Amino acid sequence: MSKYRLDHLDQLESEAIHIMREVAGQFEKPALLFSGGKDSITLVHLALKAFRPGKFPFPLVHIDTGHNFREAIDFRDALAAEIGEKLIVRKVEDTIKQQNLSEPRGKFASRNALQTFTLLDAINEFKFDACIGGARRDEEKARAKERIFSVRDEFGQWDPKLQRPELWNTYNGRIHKGENVRVFPISNWTELDIWNYIKRENIPLPSIYFAHDREVLEHEGQLVAVSEFIRLDETDTTSTRRVRYRTVGDMTCTAAVESSASTIDDIIAEIIATKTSERGETRIDDKVSEAAMEDRKKSGYF
């Protein structure tokens, strides 16, 4: 009997690769949702392990709100070019114009909810039957209700009460015409697992994840980057702080954390010490209501 045993990260990696190959085998037109954030970058790295030396059996797809951090967009484009894979970008701004949608208003006018319209349009345009995403169950409690193969109806909606059993790593990708499946290969990973894997695999990341100086506005205990996308009032005071980002969403709804962590080891030490989830600490839009994420998911969100 072999004495070789997979360690924790090996097991997670093996499971994720298995899931990606299941997607390739069960669906005709899958896609990998890719934003340039650490979780989707990890998915691309796993896809390279799953399918190289061949090409990916799916394109990379980004639903661009137009309010992104420049560092993430530049990294997105550079990585897609480096690996030679197709990148499809669809812009929320175009959807707003085409469907005559109302732009959100307010101090932090986020287009996050409008991403749903653009995503569903892209799914319909390219006839995607599965979309691979980087969601993890430790991010937010609504995520924990979702299976790895999560079926959406013909309107793109998710019903948490209609989840399929997933026993013995068996995934059911059978769907009716018009339905769609969201697939989460790193669903069983934690934020700490992601960072330990990034360290082990030496995966490059955008500089925004490491400590840097940035002009920020302190709002209700959160540090929001000053940009053309937020509305500053006369009474607002901004300052330059040493910060980094735990998660990278829109500049309008993602807060920074004060940090001096300039290496991955520093970041891992911070995560071990923290008592707050990354979304709980840094995502402004998740604080709108207790069920904000679940409500968005039911309407077709990632």
C-alpha cells in the first residue's frame, strides 16, 4: 500500500479539477466568469492544470460594471493574453443604454445589482449552459445554501429550496432547455485556503491585494477609495492610508482594510488573526439588508 497521502490543499485542488472536467464533459457551452480577482485567478490556475496542454473548453467571461479597480482590469487583460485564452467582456453600461435601465443614485452608487441583467443577456447571446464562478461558502451565508452545481431556471432565477443532492462527488448537470447551471469548483475552500494555495503555487496577483497607500474616505467605519464613482459631500474628509483589499469588487461598494501586509505570509497571518469574513468586513452592498446577497441570487446574480 502506498504511503502517499494527499494533504488538505491537494484534496481541494483535486476536487476542483474534477469539477471542471465534469463541466467540460456534461455541458456544451460552458464559460468561466473571470474578474481579475484572487478567486477567479485561482480558477484560471486550476483550469490550466485541468486542461493543459490543450485549450480551455470554455471562454473567460467578465461582466464589467465600469466601476472596477484599474489594477484588476489590467491584470485581467494581461493574464488572458499571457495564457492565450479567449476573453469576452460585456459591459453593464451598454445594458443600461439598451434596456433603458435607471442608474443607481446616492453616495455609493453601485451597479452591482445591474450586473444580473448583463450576465443574463450574455448567457442568452452565447447560449452558455453553465457558468463557472469563484464563490466560496465562507464568504456569505447565502452562499452556504448553494450546491456546487446550482441550477437556474429559464429566467435565470435561483430557488434555494430546489437544490439537487450531491453525494459521493456525483454532479447532476441535466437541465431543461433554457435553464442554466452555475458551477462553483472552490465552494469548499476558505479564504485562508485560497491564500495558502496562492502561496504554494506561486500565483501572481494584482498589486491591490497587498499594502499600498491610497486616498480613502472613512464612512461608517469603512475605508472607501476616493474615485470619480463616489459622491463626496462638503463635509467629507479624506486621507491617505496604508491599506489593502481582501476582496475586489466595484470601487463603489468595496472597502479597504488598514494593513501593512506586503507579502503573502503577512496576509495569511492577518487572516488567521481576523474574526470577520472578507465580505462582512469589506462589502458595503451586503449591508443593505440581512438577505441582500440571497435576494440578488434569486434574481439571477452570480
